[in-house]
Amino acid sequence: MNLAQLLVRSANAWPALPALARGGCVTSTYAELAARVARLAAGLAQRLAPNDRVALVMANCPQYVELLFACWHAGLCAVPVNAKLHPRELEFILANSGARLCFATSDLIDAVAPLAASVTCLEDVIAADGPRYAALCSGVPMAVAARAPGDAAWLFYTSGTTGRPKGVTLTHRNLLAMTLNYFFDVDAIAPGDCIVHAAPMSHGSGLYILPHVAHAGLNAVPESGGFDAAEIYALLQAHRGVTMFAAPTMVKRLVDHPGDADTTRLKTIVYGGGPMYVADCKAALSRFGPKLAQIYGQGESPMTITAMDKATHAASDHPRYEQRLASVGQAFSGVGVMVADAADRPLPAGEIGEILVRGDPVMAGYWDNPQANAETLRGGWLHTGDVGSLDGEGFLTLKDRSKDVIISGGSNIYPREVEEVLLRHPGVSEVSVVGKSDPEWGEVVVAFVVARDPRDAAPDQAELDALCLDHIARFKRPKAYRYVDALPKNSTGKVLKTELRKLLS
């Protein structure tokens, strides 16, 4: 079982279809991509041994697809790394993964190349758009290397917001299961459809390279290499059957972008990576029509815990429509999801506990970290660290990360519940709720609020209080509001509550 066979199959079936594009310009067909990958794999195999790790410290670019599949073709393990990390963080990941070779785009090569001196395992850093890369792609092609289902294919490093990042070991079996689950539970892909990679290819968007290659879809990278709402709307005119993976903040920016650009060629927006509030979800459905699909996953079960398809998003006549929109959908096919108490016992419908997951997409374990494996995978279940509840129909509603739950006066307060209410105020654009230490209550609720229009006065605190009292229990109401110009976010659009908590001290 080798993921590289997905590309070989598509190239044989659809050789003339476009495979890669930069902006609106196609750079490679499937026949050309498969041939180039086979040559690049041969170049890598001459320097490395099977199972060696190859790091990719790269901005979004067409070469990302080439390198991922060349690594697998040659029997190697890819280590895609967040391109926005600090050099010290890069140094740790390169050393921890044991990467022998690293590829970097020209904008990052000066930051990465010096690390070869301090990371003893790292033998070379190569510019992915330079002459040495071109030379690696110019040799005699090799056959696809034999791989076992349990061989490592991708080391996915966690964000490390609570300590050192951990390398999630994703095998060929894990990623093939994820690919098949996309077709079962998220969306169909027809040959010639397109995915626009506006989110980092080192994370969620990059994982969706696989189902699109499997069905001969076009992988298009914006000229900017990232997300710009105007650029995305322009790309909708250049390609057909367009899908994009987007964090909820990206979806919101697309909705808020002025103008009435034609979205006929937009097929699907798959959103995930953070909470999509009901009001924002409805606004996106109004703007784009029934083109939203949702996934809930994490690196340890890549994009594959629960899903809510486009039909469910569109079923506005369902009696529990709003509750469904507030959920993250139902378990992926073949994936077990359980809400459990502190002793890992299943809880009845409606009860709140930790979300546990098992199934073929779940990681083999953390790289070289048996202690974390024993804790996270105990009892054969992935312990996500997320808190939620299942309803009687199997829809999972997230509350928060367990570390984000606020305990005030002995009662649990889930920030998302408060955030959903505050976002009902027309003057609130974004909000994030955290707990502040309090000598009497243990913690009290503090809301960081971004005004919808910075030219207007901040939303009135009395109005926000009244809104909360109309919708949630009094003890959940924020004790303080902090008005900020923007919420701190990481490269994938997640709000950094750790940074907000620092502002409270």
C-alpha cells in the first residue's frame, strides 16, 4: 500500500487533465506530474534510505504536491512544517523528526539553511525552486517503492501551544482511510474539479491534496501563496468545480468582502479548524448557497472525526436545524466517536465529557514519544482533549478544549456558548471568551470583543449584558469586557486564547 499509487492511477486514467496550477495558469498535466514525481523520487532515493524523513519548510506552491508524492514514491516519510514558525521551533522539529534532507522555498531558504549547522541529522537544505531541485527532477524515473500499510507517510507536528510540538505519525493506511472518508462523508470530486490551496499546505489544505489527486482534480495555488479574498474570487473565474478548505475566519472574510462576484464555479467550502458560529454559518449560506461542508478533526485523526455535508447544511426545514448547524456533524463512516467521563466510560446522550475516537484514520502514535502515546491512546481510543456532547441522532456538539473550560464557583462554563450569544449583537464582529483567576470564584468570565466597524463606538456593555441574560444563565455572563482591534491568531486562523490570557495578568 503506497499513497503514490493514487497519482499513478490518475495519470494513467486522465493523463491530459490539469494537475497543478499557479494562480490561473496550469503548470502541469497528470501525465507530466507523474513522470516528474518518478524522476524526483529517483533523485531522492539516491541520497536517502527507505523510511528516512524529508522536511518541507515551504510556502504554498505547486512543488509541494511534487515533493509529497515523490517522498512516498521513493518510500520516504514527508515532514511538512508550518512555514511561519520561529527558527528555534524549526530547529526542534528538524532534530526531533531526524530529517536528513530539507526543502525550502526561496523566501525561507535563508532562515532554514543555517540550521544544517546545528541539527546534526540534517545533511542538506535545498531550495525547492532552485537549480539543485531541478537537477533532482532530471534523472531516470524509478518504480513506486513497496510500502506496508503501517509505514509512516507524514509526520504532522502539532501546534505546540501548550509545550513542545509532537510529531503525529500518519501512516499510508491512515491517509488512505482519510481520503476514502472524504468521498464517503464530505464531498464528491469529479475529474477536472479544482481545489484552491489558500490555507497552509503543511496542514489541513495539504491533506486534501490526496482526495483531489485520487480523482484527478486540479491543485491550484494562489499567486500570493495564501489567502486574499479578492484573489480567491478572481480564481473562481479561472477554474471550475472549485473547492477550498478554509478556517471559519477565512469564510467570514469571504462573506464580508464587498461586491457581488460570481460564485457559480464555487462547488464547496470545507470549513474546520475552529468554531463556525451559527450566525456566520447562516451568512455564508446566504452568500454562497448550499455549498458548505464541515469537518471536525485534529492532526491525530486528520480531518476525520465528524462531518456535516452540504445537504445537512441546506436542510433548513429540519426541526432541529439550528442545533445541527451549531454541531460538528456525525461520525465519519467507520470511525467510532464516544463522549466519556473521567474514567473513560461512555456518557448518555446530552451529557458533556471528553471526546474519544477510534478507527483507521487515527494516528499510529506520536513520534518517539511513548509517554504521550500511553496517555493519549489509552484503552485503544484517541483522547482528543476536546469536550462535547452527542445527541440522540449522533450529532456531536463541541463545547471547548478541556483546557479552555472555565470553572467558576464550581460550575463549568463553556466559552463557545457565551461567544455564540455575544455574536448576536449587530455591533460585534468577533469575540473570544477566557477565564481570569479570581480569589472568590476561582475564575470569572472575560470577553474580548472586536467591534464590527472600528469607526463606531464599541458595543455598549449594558446591551451585551442584557443579551447574555436573555439567553444564558446569569453565572455565565462575562464579568468584564475588553475591546480590542483584533484577536490574536495562529497561521491557521485559530484564536490564541493563551495570548488573551496574558493580557489579563
